Amino acid sequence: MTPLRLALIRADDHQHRYLESLLAGRFDLALVVVEPEAARTAALRRRGRYRDWIYHLYHRLRRLVTGKDSYRRQYFAHSPELWADPGPRRLRVRSVNDDAVVDALRAVFVDVVVIIGCSALSKATLAAAGPLVINLHGGFLPYYRGDHGFFFAVYDRRFDRVGSTIHRADPGIGTGELIEVVRPQVRGDELPEHLHCRADLLAIHRLAGWLEILERGGELPSYAQPAAGRTYGIRDRGPAHDLRYFLRRCLRTAGPERPVTGDRRVSTLEGATTLEGSMR
């Protein structure tokens, strides 16, 4: 069996590094392109999109102050730690659509390009990536495209639409054909961050399972997305939404959170599971 040769295009959040660690340990990972969040935020200011830039800063501060960044770091702990430093196969860029990315993709000759958390790929980058580009999206497609998919699913009390999506990438935002929508266990009293981490972890291992099927000569499912849903931008969730959600939660639930426990390291498609010790 010929090892599947991959390229990964990612941002630099904790689940993105976790995915790289997993893929590097199980496949021939020939290239990693890293688009840091700081570079994307700076680009907004550089292009005069000041409102979006301010919202990026707000959400970065919100995650830091509320402990959500620390929670996510613990949830996606892995070894060895992977950061955004350049290496023999890691390319750090200001944008995934830089010419250097196109050149690097054309040079590596991979079977599959996996993307997670980065900007939408331009037509030129997609063409260089090849015929199979798979995106792991944090949200239930087609209903929650773009940003804040888990927050708005919980905010809307649509717990049936909580999940992460594995789909084929195209020039649109979350519009490619579906491979699988991964739905974690939901009790209904979790915070959006807890559900986000739980679903992304499950989806990462499901993705690895689908790649193993490809490596063995199998095929991926492909389903057209229904004409439904909405695309949310970074500015669609602001302090008013967070305050309203906080007040609703205070009136509806009570009880301390429990620490994260459980086994995160499940490798088979059938056995890919979430942390069972998630918080109340």
C-alpha cells in the first residue's frame, strides 16, 4: 500500500496544531503551510477593514479573559508541541493565497490537501492544490457557515445543528460538497466552547479515518449541500450577543464546571470519540 501523501494548510490555534501532529504521525505529510491569526488580523487593518479588525481584537481578548484559550490548549494537548516556526516542511505566510504557497503546492505533488482554520483559498491556490482539497469546518453546514458556528447554534437553541463538517473545498465559504457532518454528544447545558472542542476533536479523528480509507484505495462520500443556512462574519457576534447569552444562561442553568478528563487518542474511524468527561 502506497502511503498517502498530504499537504496541510492551517491557522495556528491549538486544534490546528493537534491536527498536524496527528497527520504527521500517520501519513506522509510533505508540506505544512501556516497562516497565523495575527497575520490575518493585521491584514484587515492594512486593507482598511477597521470594523472587522476591532472585532478580531475583541474576540481574542474575550477568549483570553474568559479562559477559553487555556481550555482549548488543554483540550488539544499533544506531543511534540507544534508552533508556527518555519521548518524543513513548514512554510509560514501572511496569506494562504501568497505566490509562495502556490509555488510550494505545485512542487510537492500530494494526493490530498487538508485545510483548517485558514482564509478561503483563491482560485489560483485551489488549482495548485489539486483535485482533492478537504476542509474541516467548525460548524454544521450548510446552516452555519463562516465564523461562530457553535455559538450561534447554541444561541439559537438549535442543538440539533451542533457539529463540525468535513467537506470538499471550493472557491466559496463553506459551500463545497459534504463528506460528513460530525455531531458530538450534546446534553444542552454545555458552553459553545466545550461543544466546539468536542466536535472538532471528533472531526479530526474522523477525517484521519477517511484518509486511511483513501490510502487503502477506497472512495470518499460526496453530498451536495442543501440551499439553506447563513454565512456569519467575525462582526456578527459582538458584546451584546455575549451578554444576552450570559444572562440567558444564568437564568437557565447552575452548577460548577468539571475538569476535562478522558482519552483523546482514538485512531480508527469507528472509534473516533470525544472526551467523555466534558463540562456541565
